[in-house]
Amino acid sequence: MSEPPTLRIVFDRPHALFDIATTRDMEAAALAALPPFTLMQRAGGAVAALARALAPHARTMWVVCGGGNNGGDGLEAAARLRAWGMPVTATWLGHPDQAPADARAAWRRAVDAGVVFTDGIPAGLGADDLCIDALLGIGGGKPGRHPAAQRMQALLDAMHASPAAILCVDLPSGLDADTGVRHMRPQALHADRLHTLSLLTLKSGLFTGDGRDAAGQVWCNTLGVEADAARACAVLGHRPASTARAHASHKGSYGDVCVVGGEGMQQRGMGMSGAALLAARAALHAGAGRVFVGLLDGGALAVDAVQPELMFRAIDALDFAATATATVCGCGGGHAVAGVLPQVLAASGRLVLDADALNAIAQDDGLRHALASRGARGQATVITPHPLEAARLLRTTAADVQSQRLHAAAALARELQAVVVLKGSGTVIAHGDRSPVINPTGNALLATAGTGDVLAGMVGARLAPQGADAFDAACAAVYAHGLRADAWPAGRPLTAGRLANAASGA
Ligand SMILES: NC(=O)C1=CN([C@@H]2O[C@H](COP(=O)(O)OP(=O)(O)OC[C@H]3O[C@@H](n4cnc5c(N)ncnc54)[C@H](OP(=O)(O)O)[C@@H]3O)[C@@H](O)[C@H]2O)[C@@H](O)CC1
Ligand SMILES: Nc1ncnc2c1ncn2[C@@H]1O[C@H](COP(=O)(O)OP(=O)(O)O)[C@@H](O)[C@H]1O
Ligand SMILES: [K+]
């Protein structure tokens, strides 16, 4: 067959993501079906072709290879690059007597091609040069006592400290392909000259947790092996289809959003009305037909002078059960929100729960039960925890949630019978039987107070219209929220208020 193509991963369509176990199954089936060494030749060929395209003027291509098959891919790439006349230097931590058969064959081909081997770090690596990280792939275990661990860390640091671009083979070495946890972390952050060529399958860990920082621009080559999408562990989110507004529509066509939150100064001397206003403004700018605000401030505020379209109501004057209505509850809700939650959980047809509403539910089994029983009544719920809020709901730690984001989101979705939006780099959206989605948009500009309130309002706006699907609404809102940040003008500080008002773009 002709060389399988390498695809640059952009987010114009959904991509299936696979875990290590399924990738290993697929690899074993392909190895059995193909002549020996075929897969590694394809892998090395794909790495070499991308390397040449990324660094056509390199004076040094330093290929840094571990002792397993990931190193074998690197050695095969080195052999190809050398045969094309590229200036290749390789470092190999393996040994011909101990290497897996394919890696040994690749080493032999590299030697025969005339690749120069070195144990040191090539001198004078420049910006036109390229380091190829083939230390560890999906066989990389936890760090620690492995005899090669220290050497690998030093080589990783040397690559990342150099001004050369880096191409990671299959995975950034030390990244857990399933979870996005980094077991080996280079000292310097090298994000803008960093590429990863994922082989055989696209792995979930490249897109969540530490994955985005570790991988840089992701490319994929399937090595000619067709994947069964039904075996995917997750899907990469993508731009939702744009929905044009019918000419003959009216505000009722787009539904109402009721925002409940914003504890006042009177209660505990902590005014948090701003959080509810951010959610309400965001819902309005995301296209809700009407937005009502029920503040928990004892009536202190009755109008938003900057956004007079918002309609303030006493909590008892809000109709949570009305059709084409979504309630957004919890933003800035403080302690006061616990008092209204029984009513909100019982009556709201469609509901977004954020922040203090989630904290209240985490502390109260009655509320937890009221939430979990909504699904059986046909009431849709989206919860939008950040990792600490998710940890409180799961009665664990934020570090534990972050160490298995896909699993944590799915566990919460199951227990609470809700669509779960686990926020952070590579937000995970999970619900029931649906394949979890990892959202690809957004960046660290969003790491500022109030952007989560904006997201809750945006979800509410998409959930409000009659017939809206809660999972799709959550995915679309998370994508649009991140896209706003990705399109943010350079030099303009991103604040939550500006984010709420920004053009949606999706
Ligand atoms: N077979 C094929 O044709 C194809 C294979 N493919 C490629 O193979 C890759 C998987 O290869 P793999 O299974 O050999 O595992 P790999 O990622 O090289 O790691 C194992 C090596 O690392 C070492 N090591 C482990 N942990 C460590 C640590 N903490 N610190 C330090 N060292 C550690 C471990 O040492 P050992 O435990 O054996 O002493 C061993 O030497 C996959 O990602 C893809 O690139 C694809 O291209 C498809 C075609
Ligand atoms: N580094 C990042 N990359 C992508 N998204 C981020 C990043 N940091 C924060 N976000 C997003 O910003 C929002 C922050 O929400 P949250 O933590 O609830 O903040 P707040 O409670 O202050 O509103 C979430 O949507 C989160 O996914
Ligand atoms: K690697």
C-alpha cells in the first residue's frame, strides 16, 4: 500500500479517542495480519516525513530513543532521514541483545544507513533544528525506580531546554496516554515549538489534564489500520453545526433562563451578586429569549444598569417549571443557595447546577438524592464542577479527580444521573451511555474568576429552547466558551465580564 497519510488534528469534526488497552488490541491484530516489521516501518516513515516537513533546514536532527518499540520507531525514522540525506544524530538507551525484535531491526537499519550515534547532547542545537522524542510511548510506566528513569529525565530536559523544535513519537514521553497525567515533566515549558505524532490511534490523554501542554500540535497517522469507532473511550469535541434563526421566530422560540444565585452582603458580609449577573449576562448574549435573575440578596439589587434587559424577580415569582425554561442555579450562591435548592431541584424542568449549589449538594444527602431522582422524572440536569467541586461530590481529592478525569466525570454522571461538565484544561462532558467528549477549545486566559459563571449561563441559554438535548447543549456551550478565549485579541486582558459579552463565534 502507499504510505498512510498523516493528519493534522484540527477541531472541524469529531475524532474518536482510544485508550491503551484498545490500542494494544488493535496493534496485536495488525501485527498478526501484516508481514513482520511492517507497522514499525510505517511508523518510522511517518515520523521521518513529518520531521522533514517541520524542519526542512535542520542542521541537526537529534533522535532520542528509549529501549522499547517507541525507541524502535525513532530508530526507523532516523534510518529514513539519513537515507534522505538529512543530518541525523541518534541516542539510543537500548541494547541489541535486549531490545524487542522490531526495535533491534530498526537499530540495524539505522546503523546500516550511517546514522551517527552519540551518548551526549549534540552541541549548538538551533531554532531550525529538531529533536525527536522517542523515549517512551504507550509502554511507559510510572516514574521512580526504573534504572533508565534518571537518564530519560535528563534527555527530556536537554531537548526542552534547547531552542530546537520537538516532535514526540506517539506520545510525549512520560505522558499517560489514558489520563493525561504526566509522570515525567521537563523543567522548561516548550509549548509553541512542540508537536506530537500519535500512531495507530489518537489517545485521550493528549487532550486533557497535562496533555495539551505536553503534546503541542497533535498529528495522527493510523499506520493503515482502521479503527472501530465503537471501541472509542471518548470523542474529541468539535465545532457544532451553526443554527440559523428562522425569520418567523420570536423570543419565545429561544426560551427563558432563570438565574438563581448571588448571596448578598447582608447574609455573611460577602456580596456575590456579581457571579449571578455574569451568568445572566452570558445567557442573554448566548441567545436566550428572556433572562430572569433571582438574587439571594434579600432584594438589595433590582436592576442591572449595564444590562437592563435582565429582569429581576423574587425567587417565589420565578416559574422554574415553565416549558422552554432552564434554571441556572448556584453561581455566587454562598450558603443561601441551600435554602432554595429543594424547590429548584423539584420544580425545574431543565437545570444547570454550578459552584455553591454543587457544594451544598455534596454536604447534604437529601439534596443529593433529590438531584439523582430528577432523571427518572424526565428532568434534565447539567452540572458544571471544577475539579475541587467534583472531588467534594465524589468524596475524594481534586488530585484524585485530575489523575483520572474521564473516569471521574463518568462516575459522577452515573451517580447523579446528570450531564457532567468537568471543567479545566480539556473539559470532559459525560453522560450515561454517550461517549464522553473532551473539549478542545479554551486556554489559560480563562483561568480568572467568574469565567465558570459565564459558562453556566451559556449552558443555560442552549438548554432553554424546547427540545434541546442536555448533552449536546453542554458540549456546544463548552466549545463556544473556549472558542471565545481562543479568539481573544492579543493584549486585551480577558475578564469574565468581557467574556460574557463576547461574540459567540459558534
Ligand atoms: N510493535 C510495533 O511494531 C509498533 C509499536 N509502536 C510503538 O511502540 C510503542 C510501544 O512500545 P513498547 O510497548 O515497547 O513500550 P515503550 O513505550 O517503548 O516503553 C517501553 C520501554 O521503556 C522502558 N520503560 C518503561 N517505563 C519506564 C520508566 N518509567 N522509565 C524509564 N524507562 C521505562 C522499558 O524498559 P523495561 O521495563 O523493558 O526495562 C522499555 O524499554 C508505541 O508507543 C509506539 O511508539 C507503534 O508504532 C506501532 C507499531
Ligand atoms: N487552562 C485552561 N484551559 C482551558 N480552560 C480553562 C483553563 N483554566 C480555566 N478554564 C476554564 O475556565 C472556567 C473556570 O471555571 P471555574 O473554575 O468555575 O471559575 P469561577 O468559579 O471563578 O467562575 C472553566 O470553564 C474552565 O474549564
Ligand atoms: K515518545
